[in-house]
Amino acid sequence: MKARDNFLLFYSPLGLPLAISAFWSIWQFQNKEARVISLYFFSSLLIGAAFGGGSGVERNTFFDSLFAMAIIMGACLDSLWKAPIRSLGKGGRWRFLVPVLLYSSVVFTFVPLGLKVQRMFSELPEWQKASDAEVSFLAAQPGPAICESLLRCFEAGKPYIFDPFNSDRLMGLGILKSSEIVKQIAEKKYGAIQTYKPVTQRPNTSFPGDMLVAIDRYYVEALKGPECYIYVPRGGPGSALNPH
């Protein structure tokens, strides 16, 4: 269901280029020079649709199909430019009408977002203020820190420990051992741990369950910002700021 929803959300504003690309790919499949692009388009479309529901790759999987569509749109424009249609061909009176109409549907991609741009800009100062406060708080905590937002730890001058987003992959490769991190959390080795969601909200796609349990047991929420929760060791100096 997630893959289907992501596919429809991503391609609904690009219906016209998608339809043209599909028609062109079928039409040109017997053309040896164009066949590789046809195969590229259909394979990337199928792969994108199949993996579009994966965590962290919701839209990344469609990039290749967008590249293929861009190539095909260029080929279509070139074909129309060279077509024996005097008014649309090179030097024709309406030669610029074709690309304008062809790409007009792209405008719909930006309309929903464009309506929110003013509100988003107006919220930037508050977001920046909150981000500065979070970074300052992290920097003030002694020792290393684990951040789900690597940028926050970087700006706070904290050394890189591991990327929570890729923790499952790291554990699968044997690079990271969850039991060791849990032990370090229990020993309160880290001066702060930052997450996007409360550790009590599960499942979490970044932190394994045993890490969340350990954070909840040995750490306390000390600072809360927009999509940012910072935990410090229970009984430590930073825990006095805990609003609870």
C-alpha cells in the first residue's frame, strides 16, 4: 500500500510525460539505437514501483525513471523539431509551443508546495532558533553524543559514533554490535542522545528496540524541540532541565 501511494503521489503531477515516455518506449523498442533507453525506462519504472515503499528510499527509487523520462522528452522534442511540419519545425512560427505545452504539466508539481512557501519562510526563524538551542545544549553536555541528526552532533563539535539511520545495516555487516551500544548506554558513556521521536514511541526505524529500552531506562528527556528530543543520563547535571 505504501509503495502504491508513493507511486501515485510521485507520478500524478507527471502524468503527461509518463504517458509520452511509455508510448515512445513501446514505439521505439524495435529501433536498435533507442532500445536501450526503452529498456532503461521500463526497468527503472518497475524497480521504482516495487521498492517505492521501502523505508528511507520512498522517492529515491524513482530517480532513474526520471532520468529516463528526461532523455525521452529530449528525444521527442528533437523528433518534433525535425518533423516535416513547417509551423512547428526549425524556424517555424509556433516552434516554441511544443516544449511549452509538453512541460506545462510540471507546473502542477510545484503548485501544492508553492502555496505553502510563504508560511514555510515565516517559520524559518523559529526553526533556526530552536536548532541553535539544540546544538548549544548538545555542545554543553560532557563527553560524546549519539545523534539521529548527524548535522546536530557535527555542529555541536561531537565526534562521529555511528549513523543510527543505518544501524540495521551496520549490525548486519558486523560493523556495529547492538549489545555493545546498549552496554555503553547503561554505563552512561554518552553525554547526550538525540532522536527525532520520543524513545517511548515505537517502532523506530533508526534505533533497535533494545537501544530504545536502554535509553528510556538510563536517560531522561532534557530538551524537546521541533522533531528533536535530547536525552541525558539520569542524575546528571543536564537532567535537571527535564520539564517532567
